[in-house]
Amino acid sequence: MAVLHADHSRILQRDCTRDGVSVRLAGGNHIRPALGRHELPPLAWNQLFSLLCRIFWTANRIHFAEKCSSIPTTRNGYAMYQPPHFREDRLEVQHALVRAHPLGLLVTYGKTGLAANPIPFMLDEEASQLGTLRGHLSRANPQWRDFDPALEALVVFQGTQTYITPSWYEAKRAHGKVVPTWNYAIVQAYGTLRVIDDPAWLLNQVSAMTSLREATRPEPWAVSDAPSDFLDAQLKGIIGVEIEIARIEGKWKVSQNRPQADRKGVVAGLREDGGEPALQMADLVETRGI
């Protein structure tokens, strides 16, 4: 009979190997079998190896949860860092950013770890209390297969963002104790990811997205303009995803923490620089603090 010389209360590290059936402990020691007069058959060794690896994964997940217990969370999960003066909790403002910047970063966790892919989303504000996001992935993209449905998915929508030089601050001329920063507006939406493999749903989703984006063009292109056989083949190459938003956070970091004289300097500097991102940020700084 094999006897394991180890303290089973110690957390196992990821070093499961078949040769010698060795599993490394957190302190660097190894579990090694001490055999009597009889060797275990190969099947028994395989079963022992599988058992040890299961012990490792269970202990490792418990250890990870304990380490993360001090991270600030909301009632439903981990929260974005939010100084009070940067918070934006108005749902209509959050939704407006999502509509203006629909390319969201979809983040999920599965057996292979974290996965993140940029995906254009449609926001249906009426489908649920906080809104529902709909989009699609390439069928070849493994993210739609490898995600844990018990964990929330996260979609990050990045709005206007730009570098802020301290040269614009009045405080630079007064005492010089200034540093650069980065201004931005961002929305994070969380919810359960649902995979939809339905040609009719997919056709409706891509048609709605296309119609919205083509609406301002002089001669809008429509999905129905493509040959039907070609369109059918293209739809077979994608898979639908839907997230009913369970919680949503907005953060507008636009110089609210600076004195009024510094904010005026930021607005003037951004307008002098010009360009759409700078002018958009100047408007945000001006409307949220001056």
C-alpha cells in the first residue's frame, strides 16, 4: 500500500507530474509514494495521480478565494475603483456612452483562464431593468465555448480619453507641485453571458446593427443587399451572445479633483490642441466642474 509522506493541510502548488507521482507542496517539498513489497499496478497510479491533482485544484481555489477576500466588492461582485467625485450613476448617461462607443471589450473567465475580445454591441434599453447587450462572435473564437456561466461576464466600454499635461495647470506656475494625468469616461457592465445559436436571431442582430450604423450614409447599405446564399454562409460562421445587465458602473474622471483655475487651464489647453478627442474632453471638463 502506498503511504504519502506529507502534511495534507498545506496548499498544493501546480506541479502534478506522472513520473514518480510527485506533487509539490507550497513549501517546496514533494509528496512521494513509500511502497511496501508490492508495486501498485499502472491503473492505480493513474487514479492516485488524478486524486492528487483534484486535491491541488480544490486547495488552490480555496487559497485564491481567501487571498481575494480583502478586495472591495459590491453585493454581486468586485467593484471598479471609484473615488466619489468621479462616479457617474445615472443610467441614462451610462447608456448614452454605450451607444456612442459600442465597441465593448468582452471579458470572461473559463477553464483556460481570462479571455477578452472587442465586440460591437447593441444596447436594448427596454429589454431589462438595466438594459440588455447583444452581439456576436466568430464561431472560430473559443471564448463562446470556454466561459464559466456561474461567473459574471464583464463588458468595458471606453469613452472619450486623453492625456492631460500639468503645463495647463495654474498650480504649475504657482508652486510647481504638479504631475500629468489621464482623463477618461468609461462604463463597465456585468451580467450572465448567454450564447445563442439561432440563424433568425443572428440575422436580426446583424441587420439591426448594420441599419443603425448605415443610417447616416447618403446611400445606406442593407444586409438584404447581399446574395441570400452568401448571407446564409456568413451567418453560419458567427454565434450570438446576449448579456442582461445585472449591474453597471460609470466613471467620468475629468479633472473634478483639480482646483477651478486648473480646470480652466485644462479646458483652454485642450481646445488649443484641437482634434475631436481633445474637444470632447474639454466639453466634459467644462460641464462637470467649472
